[in-house]
Amino acid sequence: MRLTRWIARIKAALGGRRESALTINDAHVRSGVEIEALIATLRQQAPDMRRGANVSLTDLGVDDAFVPALVSTTRDTDAYFRASAIHALADYDLRQHPQAESAVLHALTHDTEADVRAAAVLTLGMQSEAVAHAHLPACLQALKDPSAEVRREAVQVLGRWSSAPVVAALRARLHLDTDVDVRIWAIQALARCDTANAMADLFAATADLDGSVRAAALDALCECLDREDTTLRDLLLAALSDPVPEVRRQAAQGLRFGPPQVLPALLAVANDPEPRVRLEVVIALGWQRDAQAVDAIAARVFDEADEEVRYYAVSSLGEQHDARATQHLITAFQTPALGQRVRVGALWALGDSGDAAALPILLAALGDADAEIRAQAATSISNLHRGSHADAEQALPALTQALRDDDEDVREQAARALVAVCTLPALHALLSGLHEHNSAARQALQRAIAAREEEEAAAAERTGLGTVHYE
């Protein structure tokens, strides 16, 4: 009867009802029969159906009673079951199960299928540090496996440990391996486990014949070195002219927080033929916050074919805090051909610009036919004048009208904007003046006022001023 229940549970999982099947609470003692039943049921499925069902040998959970069956399955004639059993054993402490440990090691060194050997490396890497270190020689040997798949897993596992043999082996993979992904993963592993001693190897990898490897090396160097490092800066500047777009993209990203000296080089590649590169360049130019960059960024708004680049360009304009940038953003919002996302982005950037000249266009946008535009306009007004009540009188009529909007999000954002630009006494007066039939508007404003009062009370408590009272 118990076996029947488990077969039903397995079939439910195979039928796509895994969540409900796996929540069954059985109080009986677990038995190896359960895992055997799962394997038997999977064996009845065609290979494509079996994999498509997304059912694994871990679906029954972890229990010592399953170990003997899993160990036996590591010698199955079907590589799918051997790999599945090895993966399932990763959830067990191999120190407590010597037979399982031997099975994993045997699979790593003797199995004819790369998938199974790769699973064995991964299983060893998922063990506790003490267990994993005990099998360091086996993982190091896996770096010489004829299959790139196995070598990749070995590199990933070894990158978690820092020791002289590991670093030496990873450096060898970086310089000698014929597989691009192995070299890339070796770069990432070296950057994690021995940055200081691997620096020369990372610099050397920026001259790799494969562009993806060069890009990975630049990324690792940016993570490891200070952006003020002149050697790294010169390397990134030179990489802006690399023939591979991914390298140029990584170089532009690395220069994102560069000193003013990198501005001419960024301006020179602002029209790169690859959209991904232009995207990173426009972000880097935004971080420069230099008046010389404004027109180059604006060109990526109005002359750009890629919407993603246009969107980030308006964001970068908002970071310039420049009067010309504000005018470009106003024009962008008023140009429907640029696309909805870009126009909404332009409104967001106007709120981020800190330029009071943006307020009239934001107030006008509160009357736009599109609810998303109206909501963003209210948010931007809040961001533009948070904590400043100088323009409350100018903004109050339009925001009060938006508080009665048919769209709930617009009402909520308008209420928050009112809280940002008005004093609390003025807000309470406004709330009192709202008619009872405007219940949605009243509720939105009440929530915003309550949030503001909670923030101020918390701030007063932090500074030791006690409770704040309003007349």
C-alpha cells in the first residue's frame, strides 16, 4: 500500500503536478523502495519525455535509506540515471557514506560519459570544505579531462579554494586550455581565489586570441583593481578600439567611474556601430557629469535606432544637472516617435535633474491622456522638490486635480508629491477641504500623510527630540 502511494505521487510529479504531489505528509519510515519506484517509473518514460518532465532523483528529498539505491544507480547502463544519481548524492555528507564517496570518485575517473564525470566533480565541490579538500587531487586531475564540460566544472569547483596547487593548475588552464569557456572560468576563479598572484596572468589574458576571454579578463581586472590604477585605465582606453564588440563594451563599462581624463576617449566612441557598446558609453558619459558630454548624450536620444540606448541616454541627461540637458529632456518627452518607454524615462530624468525649469512640463504632463505618463509626472515632481516648499503654490492645483484621477497609481503618486512639496499643516488643510464623496482621493492623501508623519516621528526619535507635535 505504501509503495502504491509513492508510485501515485511519482506519476503526479511526472504529470506536472509536482507541487501538490510533493506536499503529501507521510508519517511512515522512509524506505529505499521509494527511490527504486521513482527510478522504475522514470525508466518507463521515453528519454525526451523523462527529461522534459523535470523530475530528478532528489524529488523525494534526502534520506539515508535512499543511499544504497543511489549508489547502485551510479553503475546503471543508462548515463542519464548514472548522472542523476551522482547529482542526488551531492546532498549527502560523503564522509558519512563511504560507499557513496567511492561511487562518486569512481564515476569521476572511470565513467565513459562526460555528463557523468562532470556531475561527479560538481558533487565533490558541493561537499563541506573538509570533504572537498580531501578530494583536491581528484578535482585537480579533472582539469586534464578530455571533455571541456568536465574541465569547466572542475575550474568552477577549484575556484572556491585558495592554495598553491590550485592556483598553479588554474593558471595552466588559462594559458593552455583550448576551450574558451574553460579559460573564461579560469579567469573568474583566479580573480576569486588568488588575486595578488594572478594579476600578471589576468593582464596577459587581455591579449588572448578570443574576444570573450579578453572581455572576461578586463572585467576581472576592474573587480580586482582600483579604477584609479593607471595601467588598468590605459588598458581600458586601448580596448575601446578592440575589433570585438564585447571587449569594447567591457572597456566602456570599466571606464564608467573613470577620471575626467577619459572623457575624450568616450566621446570618440559614442557612435560605435554596436548598440551594446553605445549603451555602456552613454552610461559612462552620464557619470562624467561634464558639460562637454551633454550634446553627445543627447545625440544618442534623438539619432539613436536602439530604444534601450535611447532610454539610458535620457537617464544620463538627468544626471548632468545642466540647463541644456533639461531642455533636451523636455524635447524628448515631447517627441512621441522616441517611444513610450523613452518618454517616461525623460520624465523620470527631469525629476532627477534638480532643475526647477522642469516643473512646468511635469505639471502639464499631469494632464496627459496616458495614465503611466501622469503617474510618472507626479513621481518626478515629488523627486524634483522633495523637502522644498518653494513651488508648492505653483504645483498645488495640478496635483490636487491629479489626486482625483481615475487611475489609482496616479492618485497615489499625486498624494506623495503633495506630501513632498507641502508642509504638514497645509496637507491637513487640503485633506479637510476634500469632499466626502472624494473618498479615493482622501484615502490616498491620508496614507501619504501618515507615512510622512511616521518618518518624521522616527527621525525625531533617532535624534532624541521626542514626539513632533503639529499645530
